[in-house]
Amino acid sequence: MALSGDDFSGFNPIERLVIELADSMASTPSNISDDLYSRLRDKFSEEQLLQLGAQIAFENFRARLNRVFDVGSDHLYQPGADRK
């Protein structure tokens, strides 16, 4: 699913919670509020949160590293191409 602006209506509540976590982790400085952490703990085990946080951190690392070397898009995603 492609995002357009701040419209997250196509995502279920748990997916939106994970997006909120990713946004919080990607901001500088990254800060996960007690409220967000509490809501995450209601849905995920500590092991799941560790795996989720590690994957989000890795993707953020890759995105920032790509900026150093000016790595552009490979254009694998084409908006509207998946619609028939």
C-alpha cells in the first residue's frame, strides 16, 4: 500500500501503531513516549518489540547511509502500476 500524505486509513490499528513507532524512532532525537510504549506493550511481547525495534532501526540506518552516498531510487515501485 502506498501512502499519500498523512492518510493512514488503509491500515488497521496495530499497523498504525507500528507506523507511529517507526516515526518516533526516525525523528531526531528519537524518543518513544511512555504512552506509546504502553500501547505497544498491550499488543506485543517484549521479544516482538525487540525484533520490531531492531528492524525499524536497521531500515532507518540503511536510509541514512544511502543519503551519504546519494543512492537514489531503483524505481521498483511505480505508483498506480499495481492497479488494473
